[in-house]
Amino acid sequence: MDLISISIAFILALVICNFLGHYYKFAFLEPIFLITLFIWYIASKVFYLYNDITLVSYSQEIVGLIKVTIFHILLLVFLLFIFSLQDKFRTFILGYSVILFPLVAIQKYFYRIYYANSRFKIKNVKNTLIVGNKNISNFLNGTNLSNNNLNLNIIGVINDDDTIKNGYNVLGPIKSIASVLTKHSIDQVLVCLSNDDNENIEYVVSVCENLNILVSILSSPTNQFGMGSKRVTNYANIPILFFKNYPLDDVENKIFKRLFDIFFSLLIILFIFSWLFPIVAILIKLTSRGPVFFNQYRWGINNKKIKCFKFRTMYIGNNEISPQGNYMPAIQNDQRITPIGHFLRKTSIDEMPQFFNVVIGGMSVVGPRPHPIPLNLESKDHINNYLLRHLIKPGITGWAQVNGSRGEVKEIIDMQNRVNFDIWYIENWTYWLDLQIIFQTIINLIKGDEKAF
């Protein structure tokens, strides 16, 4: 919407210039327009203009807009000066500067009105559980909050003292948080406990992270919990400490990662899978009866089920679940694997159809490997922070795999190490890290991996 406003301001400035007798050739205007959009992008990143509007008031957003507009105009003038075009475009710059700020400011005001009126329709409302009653009245019922924070749907409160309800349902004591989160559909937990109540705060944070639920704390920025990778922001001028701040929480990073996923996957499908598929399909059919593909439901982002595509590598009729009800992963010299299946698994060719999962959107090229659902169910209660690996899309390859954490899981420590690698990747993601993992995966395939079977 801002880009539309910038385009309108650009056109109106040209109309004014034409009215005043200043005419510009199209050859000049097209590159200047594109440069103008790019400079706005740079300025908005410098001053963090596109933070969640539910976290700031309109006045705070306008202050940020003033900074961005000034920086944007100065950069544009500087570039025109470098190319000795400042005199030619002086009238245009004046008109553009006068029109741009009020136009974007008005657009943002009406967007807030639209957002407030349609918040329950656009699926952006977060079901929120409140823990404790510290300053809860000021936080939940303040006029500043009600005017600006438009995406909270308070499900209820859990607190050891249920005498102060503040108009909300008390769902139980603090120690019941695990059962409350399981029973209700909760998107985030907001902790309103005293800063010195470390035991309960640590307990709540631990439970939420194990269940992969966002947790934040009504706190002072000097609170000890504000250290490390955590960040402090404002909910309607009230300090809030967020316990997780991942690179892929940024919409821009998500878009670029998604575009790379699609581009890379289409290259693999067109130039490798297209000729490899008929060869593999024939070999699978010649060595065992059954379909070419093996489709298995696994957990994707936010624990949602996805259908994961693979070339079939086992004989039909072999179960993954033992008579005792335990998941049975593939092991070395596993008799369930077909002759061609051993080769496909050793070279990871059996994972090739998952590039279609990437194109569809259920997976990424790089990310935590998706585990079979029975393995997820076995691991989530025994492995620390296991469900955090589902904060992002699963990948065909991942940081754990290129670091040797793949194959058979013999002990709990093996799975814990794998999860630790996955969480490190989520917390430290960069574009270059993805490229490094892809190149390392290729090198491992060429060298051979003794844990691949």
C-alpha cells in the first residue's frame, strides 16, 4: 500500500511539473521511479517502519514515517546530485516531498481503521492466555491498548490467586498451564507476573517452549530475562519482553527464502528429476512389486500434517511400528529395504520427489528434516525443546544432516543432538547458511555418508 502511495505521489508531482511547464522525458522517469522505490525500501529498513502495527500507536508510526520520509528524500536528492540532475528535477523533488508524507500518513490511518474492523476476518487475531495478575488491569483495559492493539483475543487467565479476575475467566493455577494449553487453542502466552517471581516465570517459559507456543513477558527492560537473544518491544507503550526473535519471523526473509526454494526446486525438477525419474521408476518396479512412490504423513511447520513424497525403498507390507507399539526406523542392513532401495537411500535419491513438496509449499530446500509422526509422538515428551524444530518449514536437507546427525537414533542423546542442531539453525538462519548447507550436502553425497542407509 505504501508503494501505491509513493507511485501516486510520483505521478501527482509530475502532473504539477507539467502544469508549471516542466516536462521530463520518459527515459529519465522510468529509472528514477525505480530508484525512488528502492530508496524507500532502504529507508524503511533503516528505521524499522514495517514493525507490527499492533505493537505501536499511530503517533509512534507517524514519527517513524517522518524519519523515513526525510531520509528517503535526502537519499534521492543525493543520487540526483551525483548524476548532475538536481537542477533539472528541483521542481519535481519539491512537489514530491510535499505530497508524499501526508499521502502515506492518511493511507496508514485508514489502513488501521480497516484492520480494526476486519481483524476477526483476516485471521490475524491471536488467542492469548494471560499468566498472573501483575498490572493486568492497566495492561488489558488501558485505553491506549484498546485503541492500538487490535489482535488479542483473551481466552482467559491462569493465576494462583483467583480473587482478581478483571472480567476474564480464571482457568486454573499457574502449574496447570500445560493442561490449559493442551485443552484450549492458544497462539501466545503473556506473562503478567512480578519480576521477582523467577520460579513461575521460568516454569511458564519452559512449558511454552516445549509446546512450541510464543511466550512474552510484561516486564521492565532491565529485567534479567531480557538478556541473550531475547528482545524488548512495546505493547501500547508498555515494555514487553519476547522470548524468541528468529530471523525467519521477518516477512522479508520468509519471502526471499520461499523464492529461492521455488527457483532451486524447479531447476532440480527440470534438469535432474525429469530424466532420473523414469530410470528410478523402472528399477523400483523390476526389483519389487508395489508403487514407485511412498507417501507418508509427517509434521510440518507448527506441527501441521504434510504428505511427504519419496521413492519407495522398502518392500510392501513392512510396518514401521513394532508389535510393542514403538516406531522402527531403518537400520543398517535392514531386511525391509529392497535391493535398489539401499542404493536410493545411500545416495539420498529417494528424497528427490520432495522437491515437489517444496514447490507446493509444505517444505523448504533447507530446514529441519521432517520425522514420521510416530517418531514425533515418541520424542516430543522426552527431548528438550523438540517441538521448536517445527517453528519453520521442514527441509530436504538441514544443518543437523550436514553435521553428521542423521540415520539411526540409538539413544536419546542422538535425537537431542539433532534437535540442538535444528534449533541452532532456526536461531542463526541466513541466506549464506542455506547455501553452505546445500554445498555441504552435495559434497557429502559425492564423498558418501556412512550414516546414510
